[in-house]
Amino acid sequence: MTAHHITKYFRDSVAADLKINFKNILFTITDLNSIYKGKLKKEDFQTLSDRQGDKLNIIIIAKTIKTIFNGQQKVDVNQEEMSGILYIPAILSSNGVLYPSEDKYPWIPREHLYPIIDQDLAVGHLDEFNEFMSNNFQRLKRNLNWNNYVGFAKDMYETVTDTEFTSLSVKGIELEQNVYVIKDNVINATGHILKLYDHLLANQTNHLPLYNRFIKQQAETITPLTPNGLSEMKMHVGQMGGEYPLSPSQRECLNHFNHMEEGDILAVNGPPGTGKTTLLQSLVANLYVQRALKKTEPPLIVASSTNNQAVTNIIESFGQIKPIWQTTNLECRWIEGVSSFAVYFPSVTKEKEAKEKGFQYTNSKGENFFDEVESEENVERSTKKMIDECNRYFGTHHTNIEQCERSIWNRLSTIEKIRQKLLLIFQEYERIAPQKGSIDTYHNYLLDEKRKAEESFQTIQARIEEWTVHFSKIPLVGRWFSFLPFIKRKIQSHVRYFIGQNESFLNESMSIDDIVSIYSVKAQETRVKMQQIDSIYQSISKLNQRYNNMINSLDEMQISVHEHKTVHSLDNMNERLDISIKYASFWLAIHYFECRWLREKRLTEKQKGKNFENVLKQFHLNMSMLAPCFVMTFYQLPKFSLAYDNGKEHFMYNEIDLLIVDEAGQVTPEIAACSFSLAKRAVVVGDVHQIEPVWNINQSLDVSLALSNCVIETIEDFDRLRELGLNTSESSVMRVACKSSKYEKYKERGLFLSEHRRCYDEIIDYCNKLVYKGNLEPMRGKASNDKKNRINRLLILPFGHIQVDSNHSSKKAGSRYNKVEAEAIAGWINRNFNDICNAYKGENQESLIGIITPFKMQVGIIKRALSPAVKKYVDVGTVHTFQGGERKIIIMSTVYGKKDGCFFIDANKSLLNVAVSRAKDSFIIMGDINCLSDSVSKPSGLLKKMLLEYNIVHA
């Protein structure tokens, strides 16, 4: 398999027209006659629409394979229920009138067209479908009305399938009479991705190390992890936030990031509540400060994912850095018109939302934010502001930007040198005095030991003198005849009387020479000890003096190394530097690049909106000086790097210094892979135990595409592709990144963020047992031990269940609901909402309660049951609504009755893992506990076991 083969495979996977699984989403039912007439019931609009407006984008599933049952069992177990084979996009008005879609065409899903492995499901050939579309789509452009549009769909179906449109079978496959109508949530946003794949296929693009690493059909060799030593600490120069130091696992990730080379992929498994956002901010800040110190161009950093929720979470976090110093203007922008460290590149349809949320947003033409901030008026105002703020901070009288830039860089360089020296001081301190507490404490201890040793030496000298005098008092005759027994006894008695309490090393038979000899040895030992203590004391004194001089210098520069006297080790010093010098360095780097931006050349009027390579590079450079991180979905990313020169388009490969993929467990490989060709290295953060991607194709089609593109030679080879995560029907970018990463943690590929701070221990314990194998380290503590627990007095438990008796749930439009349970949940919230708000006084009421349910129909019923006063503050939705979010209290509606079982909940561990880990203070299951499984190997069974063990089931 070559790079060309897998590129073509990914491209074809993106291009494959989708089959929509509408079994579990809202639908209405009509018939072909109504479609021909172009008229549905008004109630159809009301059922499908969830917002104000008089028009709704819909998809008509005109042909659906009939599911045959025999004795309550499906006859064909390989065939999904409600499998559509002809989809017609349309517009439905509020009065039921149908209109043709203006930018979408009818289609037959690729998995029902030859070549395909499961040939029993094929209704025609892909070549015939493509040929019909190529030859006929222009007829819609000439005269777009409903009759022509339906005629186009009918002709396409009959041409490809060689079957009458009215027939209830095709190629031996029985079809339903029903025609289904669903809301169109499908956005055809893959045009830029396909263009990038086509360019990769058409051009010799040999030097694409990152892309080639991603598509490589073998796992990287594991390299041992690097411990957090001095060299690693020296490379960590910047932090975006100053509230908290990095956790050990965050630091481990950053250290290994600093060793990345071109073409490297670093996979970071990030369970919920473990500080993924802080890590991403730290990576961006560190790279930004490194470039500022070197006086080179700022890095081009792009953060991306597939869903807008993930990218907007990044934007919001980069715009919410809390200042920690009250007496300085360092922590604010010194230019006008910029308020965040991230710039958003939304699709056209998301621009309005970006504006409403106050995001800094632009596009590949540099419109909106970039256009405004680069205006002559804004640059003029920013120049004045920079000089004023710089003079205020430094106490200078600068008159131009060059002087400001010089002062800022000099300060940045100075505090970085101090940081390096502080690390060396503590490395030396640990060598001299391991585990001895702070320098000040040990310095004072040595001073005391030195005094004691000197006193001991003086005591020895004095005692020798005393013994000499004592022996001199023995008469000369007695000393001459000391060998005589009675005189000997008298002398011994004389000596015995004079032996002190601390002189157990002496005895009565010793002569003065013996005693002096012993004391001379002790004097020598004490002298050596004094010299050793003095030597250490002198070294520590010098270290302490150097340390205090640096701390004083930092204080003069308004940079406080918080509680510096408690610093007791190199690791501890490094943590303190996170929230002092490294944080200050980031802000100085921001102001340094602001100066560089003020001096940088602007795009001319002729250049604005153009995508010549030199124009784009200038645009990217100027923008990078304003904001360290560009944020966009993978659907927009190829467009970001699309240039035009010499009459043709091309992509700027390897231009992005760092590609960050967030929520990578939700990104399918084929959507993201091509964008790796645009970057030098990538950090991929995600969690395969969270919500899975929405896969566009099934395994049967996936195998067919892999075979037809020579990615595999036999069907059996597909297992190897799946093992590497390179298949497109059931994998994710996170899985591919793990095989591409050189490191492993806890016997699994990729690094791992382990310190969990969001939930009380009682809550996250469930997730730890369910999927994380006990590798999460709960850091918040137990709710029962937290004196600040706001809802303890309301008797709301951190992990509990409220029983709602019900035998069965109901189904409508393909979705399940339980009215009794919905009303019980709404009633509980309506009764308790004010008390909960009072308990969390001062908190945003929208952050207090969330309701999660597996079924969309239940969402609507719960919303309707909530009182108007409460409804606007309580989000109700499936787990997708809350992915990446959190609430103080999460209530989960199980929906199933006790006789239903709970298949959907147990189908995937991610549903309960996401639901439970959204809750900070309390997770409450409301429903019939008897619907939960009795098997602890299933998610609901483990949940039931823990609820019953802790005796926390309430009626």
C-alpha cells in the first residue's frame, strides 16, 4: 500500500454519499402520491420543526428496504432496520408545500452501489449514478420547480436501478410502501476537504512528514518516557494562566511536547475534568514565548475539531484568562480591538453566532476582525496605547514603538535568565541538602547547628582544662604511689566523683592522659563537623543570598514568586515559576509581538481578500502577532491554506507550525487526515471513552473502498487496518494518533491526563471503574468531607437514585419516551429549583442543573413539563448537548420501564461515562431502577450495583 492508495481511500470515504440512520430520530410518514403532488400535512411541519420560522430543510426517504420478521426475529440480521436507498433533499413550508432544495441533489447511498462487498444490498452501479448526475444536473439549473425536481429523482432512480419508480421491489429486495420525512441536519461541508485530497493525489508531495506519519500502516516504536528533570524544566518558558501550576501529568505532556520534531504526533488521552484546556493553553503559550525569546516570527498554531461546540469551547477558554496581579497593567492588551488569544474562522452559517457571542472572527479573506483591527485608525490608536501602557509599566518616557519593543524584550530576556538561575540554585540546593525544607529554613538550621558545634568544641576545651586542674589536686606522693591498692582506690574515688552526667565514655580507672586522649579525639571530630557545617553553611548562604537577590529583583519588576519561602525543592520551585515568571513571560511575549505587529507591513487595498501565497503568508503572520491560536473546524481548515498563484490553486503544505486536534475521539480519520499535510507537527487530545464519531459509512462499504483502492489485498487484511485505526467506518483520529505516538502510559498508547478535579470522588469513581481502569486520580475529595458542599443541607446526594415506578416506556416517530418519568423529573426540579439557586447564591443559574436522556422525544416532554420560570435555566438534551460541558447537578432520565430493559444505555459505555462525568456536585438517576441490568459487566449493571451498595435509592 502506498501513500497514494490510502489518500484515495480516504478521499473516496469522504465523497461517499451518506445513508442516514433515521430509526432513532424524529420522522413523519407519507406516501409517494403526496410527494408527486408536492404537498404534505401541516402537522408534519409542526412535528419536525423545533424553532420559529415558516420553512424547514427536510430529507424525503422515498425508498426504504422492508425489514422482514419471522417469529419475532429479523430474517436478514445483516440488514439495518429502516435502511433508506433513495434520499431527496427538499424544503417544507409551514403550510405543507414542498419546494426543491437549491444546493443539494437526490442521492442513492454509496453502500448500495457496486462495487460493494455485500452485493445482496446493491441496487445499481456507482459509475451509472455518476454518469447520470454529470449528464443531467444542468436540467435542474435551467428550470428548478417541484415537478422537474421529482422527475429528476425518479429518472435517476430508474436509470441506476433499472427498476420502475413505483415498484415495491428492486433487485430482489422488498421495499416499504411508507415514505419517511426527517429534518435535514446534514450539512455538505466536505468540499474543501475533497479539494485538498484531489490536490494531494494530483501532485508530487513527497515531503509531508506529518501526513505520512498519520497514514503509516504500522505503529511507531515505543520510546521510554522522559522524567521531569532540569533540562525539561529549562524548556518550559511560558504559561497562559497564572492561577495554578501544571499538574504532574500535564507537565509530563508538555515536557514531551517540547521534544517533538517535524512529523511527530503526540497523543494525549484526556478524560473529563483532567485539565485538557489548561494543557492546550500551556502548549500554545510555551511555543509563543520561545519564539519571542528568539526574536523570530510567531508560531502559526491552529486548533481544530469537527464539531463547532469543541472549537467554540477553545475560543471561550482562550478569552477567559483571569488576572492574578492587582498592581500592574501587564495582564491586559496594550493595543486596541483585541480581547482574546484566539481567532475563530467560522463557516458562513456560523458567523452570526460568532458575532452574538463576541468572538474575534475572520475568514480566509481577512474580513471582520482582521479587517477592523488592521484599519489605519485602529493602528494609530493602538500605537498611542502601546506607548502609554509601556511607559506606565516600565516607568519610562518612550516616544516610539521601537523603544517599547526593546524594553519589553529586555525584560522578557532578563526574567527568563532569572528563571534559569533559580532552577540552577535549586538543583544545587537539592544536591547539597536533599529533602531539607526551604533554603531559609535550612540556612537557619545550619546556623543553629554551627552554634551548637562551636559550643560543643568550647565545652570540650573547658572540660579538658577542668580535668587537668582536678588531677593536679592529687598530692604528688599519691600520684607516685598510685599503684598501691589503697591509694589507687582513693584516686579512683577522686575521679569517679568528677565524672559528669554526659561523660559515660569515661571511667574511674582512667588517668589524665587517657581522659585527655579521649577528649582530643572528640575535639577533632567536632572540629571536622564544624568545618563541614561551615562549608555547607557558606554554600547555602551564597545560594540564599543569590536567591533573595533574584526574588528582590523580581519584586522590583512587579513579579511575585508566591510564598517563595515555602519553596523546598526543584520541582516545587518549577511549580512556583509556572504562576510567576512563566506567566509574566507569556504576557511580555504578547506585548512584544504587539509591537512587532505595529511595525509590520499592512496588506494593500489590492491585496485584501486575495489568496495569493505572499498575501496569505502576510495575513497569517500579522494575525499570529495578534492572537497565538487560530480556531476552526476541519471543514474550514483546507480553505485556510488554499493559495492561488500562476493561474492555479495550490495548498501551502507544512505551513502550520502546530496543529492541535481537540475532542479527537469524535473526529473520523478521513475528515482530518488531509489537514495533517498542512502542518509540521500535531498534538492530538481526546478520549475514546467519550462520544464516538458519527461515521459516514458502514463496514461493508469501508471494506469495499479499502479493496478497490488497494489499501488491503484481501478482506482478512481489513482487521489489520482496523487495528491501526486507519479504517473509516469505526475509528477516530484519536485512535490513529495513538498508533502514531512514540509514548505509552498505563500500558496504553499515548500519554494520559490523570488528575481529575471536576467531580466529587463519589461521582467520578463510577467512571474510573467503568472505563478508566482506576487510572484517574480523584483530586476534589469526597462530598461528605467538603465543608463547602452547597447542597448537603438539601439532602441532595453526590451519587444517587430517585425511584419512579413504570412498567413500559412508549415510542413515537422512532424515538422513546416515558411521560410518567418526565413529569416526575420536572416536578422534582420545579419544587427544588429555588432552594438549589439559594444554595448556589451568586452562581450563574444556567450552570446549576442539566437533564440528560438517551432519547430526543423525552427531551421535548421534559421541557414541556418544566415550569416557565425554571425552563429557561435548565438545559435538557442527549449526551451530545453536554459533551465538553458541566453542571453542578446532572439528572439522568433513563426512560425505560422495568419490563423494557435498557438496550440503548448498555449499547455503549460512552453514554453513561459522558453523562456521569458532567456532574460536579451531584449525579442523580431518575427512573425505574429495575430497568437497569443485573450484570456488573454492563454500564447500567455497574451503576445499579454501586447505587445499591451505597444504599442510595430513594422513592
